[in-house]
Amino acid sequence: MQSKVTEIASNVYRISTFHPDFGLQFNQFLLDDDEPFLMHTGMKKMFATTLEGVASVLDPTKLRWIGFSHFESDECGALNDWLKIAPASQAVCSSVGAMVSVNDFADRPARPLADGEVLPTGRHRLRFLATPHVPHCWDAGLFFEETERILLCSDLLYHPGDPEPLTSGDVLARARDAIAQNLSGPLANDMPYTPYTDATLRRLAGLQPKTLALMHGSSYQGDGGAALGGLADVLRESLGGRASS
Ligand SMILES: [Fe+2]
Ligand SMILES: [Fe+2]
């Protein structure tokens, strides 16, 4: 496996590794800033590949922040490898994530962030949004980069395959197909539909992101608010009815 590195916005790099066993891309996002920030560590077993990608942009030992949405292996499985290689680095995640999982799993304690708290990294400002159960897991949260208006949106809008790094095409249609294909099978029910789902997605849409940085699939450049609002509609139609049946 090899990673592909693409600058999707000024000093924001997408490090993408396609894993044939999953038929999915695993994408990390690196903000090259005074305090370099990496979104998602990638899986532990993919660490060497991810490291190579990061090293093509900056000295990995200088990483300062390691962010992720929720406690799953693709989000933070390689966290301890990064903590080891970058001595000043620290995980940054939701307060729930730090308390429930990360501070037990990780070799150094995480910095917990409250909903709406801002993490400045130099030229960039990352606003943390607590999004419980969106895309999934109680501890979920997302980061919104306010300078370039990039939402680091984890599994939201995921789509399979090894598509182009950045598209202005119909990412919602791709996500709709992926959701429809995943209503049954071993990895079904990846996204719960809770009393908070719709309001959380509408709140994210209200940020009006210009870029959506997806963990699995192409990043999207365009009207991010419309794409997220559309996703809220798709989920209500495809999953919302199931909640009451
Ligand atoms: Fe996930
Ligand atoms: Fe994921």
C-alpha cells in the first residue's frame, strides 16, 4: 500500500491510502501550521504508510496535535505510534472520548475539548463540535477549520472505491448510493438515527463549509451546507422511518 498526498486547500494535505480488503480509502488530513495538526491517525497496521505520507509534507516528529472524531481503529488506532514518534504531540478529542476511552488507551493523556471550543494552530483555527452519535459513537465530534471553511467530517458522506482526491461533483449522490448499499450485510447499521441526528447535521450545514474533508472518499469542494442538508434528508428518508418501525 502507498499513500497519495494532495494539497486540497492552502497548507491542508489529504493523505489517502486505498485498502483493497475494505474497498475503501482511509484519508488523513494534515494541517501544516505552526502547531501541525493531523486529523485521524489511520489504523495501527497502516502506520508506516501514513507516516510516509506525512513525512512527504513535514517532519513527523514536529506534529503537535492529533485529532479524531471517535474511538475506532481507523480514527485513532495508530495514536500511540504517533505519540511515540512526535514527543510534543497530544491527542485532542471530545471530553467524552478522553474520559471513556482515550485516556485509558493512550500513552499520554488527551486534551479534551468542549463543544464550540477553538484550538488555534497558528494561521488556522479549529472549532470543535461535539456531535454525539454523528456519524456514530457517543464520543463523536468534528473539527471545523474556520480560516478556509473546511469541515473535517470523518465518516459523513463516505463512499467506497478509490476516487479522485477532490471533486466538485455530486458527492451527495455517491453517499446516497453507499448508504443504500449498506442497509444489509456484515457492516450494516453503521450510522444510528437518533433524536439528535437531524439537528446535528443541520447545525453542521449552517457552518456553510466550502470544503468537506471526508475520511472515506473524495473531498468535496462546493456548497458544503447543501450537501450536509441533503445528507440529513437522505438519512431521515432511509433511516428515520426505521427508528419508529
Ligand atoms: Fe467511524
Ligand atoms: Fe472511518
